[in-house]
Amino acid sequence: MIEILNDAELARARDAGALVGDILQALKKRAVVGVNLLDLDRWTKQLIEDAGAVSCYVDYAPSFGRGPFGHYVCTAVNDAVLHGMPHDYALADGDLLTLDLAVTLRGISADAAISFIVGTARDPRDEAMIDTTERALAAAIAAARPGARIGDISDAIGTVLSAAGYPINLEFGGHGIGSTMHQDPHVANDGRPGRGYKLRPGLLLALEPWIMADTDELVTDADGWTLRSATGCRTAHTEHTIAITADGAEILTLPRN
């Protein structure tokens, strides 16, 4: 299913996106050395409920997970990159943490992710990896305009990731979003320009470049959800929800403060 939102729905999407951005920034400030991932999850639950929103994750049970997920935020640490299930772990100085959050507010969903270093950055390669995903996302957003194709976005992401020397996994990528979190079209993190669905105003996309330092192979934790690099290398993941407008792309998941 591909949804095209009307003006009233886009206004609600802006509210949902801003909420996701605000919560992620609040969590980033709280994610200091010694904080437990389960505390981050509890804080997320409270922030979502206080805003009158609904988690997209708690009851999420796709075919690839051992669902339902049962938590409010994905917390991926170091070699974990996607679907990181919160567990009893206290953050350590130098950890590379990814927080991935999706909520539904007034019937419209928004999805975003940030990667950052907890405490003191110990390896410049970690910061370079995060920067690469952010640059790839910026390139994808620049390519997202009416009349462009999904392949143009995928190519923009893949060009940045490949130029930086990172392998690219095509199993998981970006996606359409709207009244539900995951919709068509799929947006791979590499592709051929000029191919795929033609972008139209009112389309919402969650774009999410993610990389692993030295592999494109994933392994799944015993929890049935957390995806890690097969080699144990560090990882990074950056995501925004955007709306296609008549003028280009509007980023919906920027924080308001």
C-alpha cells in the first residue's frame, strides 16, 4: 500500500514527526555513562504517553522478528545496528548508541533514528561512520522531489556510502510511512537512478542509511530481534521521515528544541 496524504493529514504528520525528533533528543541527553537501556525504554514510554501518542513498536510483530517487540524504542549498541531490543545493560564510556523511534499521533506515524557516542569518543572511525550516514541521508533528501524515482534516492545514498568505502546491505532500508509505520515503497540503500516508483506530493518516506564498518552481513541475537554485524564491527544508522512537497522534500522529524 502506498498512501498519498492530503493537507490535513500532512499537518498531523508534522506534529508526529516533531514529537519523534523531540523524544530522540531528550533520550540522547539522558543516555549518559551508567544509564541502563531499560531506563531509556521506560522514559520513552512515558514521553510517548504524555504526548497522547502510541508506540509503533510495542505490538509490532513482522515475519522477520520474534514478536511482538514489546518495547518502546530500539537501542542498538556498538555492533548492533537494527531492531536493538532494550535489555539490562548499563551504557559505558565510548559506546556507539543508535536510538530508533516510531510513534503514531492522531492517526499518522513518523520514524527516525540517531547514532552518537556515549561519553568520550575513543575512535575517530566511529564518528566518521556516523557522519557518513548523515551525509548519505542529506543526499537522499536532496534527491527526493516530485517526479524523481525511488531509484534516484537509493542511488544518492549508495553513492555516498560506497565512496566512503562501506559495504552496503540491501536486506533492510527505508520505506513508505503514513497511517501505519511500514508501507510501500521500499527504499533500498543503493540502487539505479531513474527506476522505481515516481514521487508525488503527499508521499511520506522514512529514509534510513545504515552501515557496518567492514561487512554487509547481519546476524540475529537470541532475542530474535537485534541485528548485529557478523564480524562484531561497529555500526551506525541515521533516519528521518520526510514529506514530498511541490517544492522538494520537507524533513518532518527534526526536533523543535
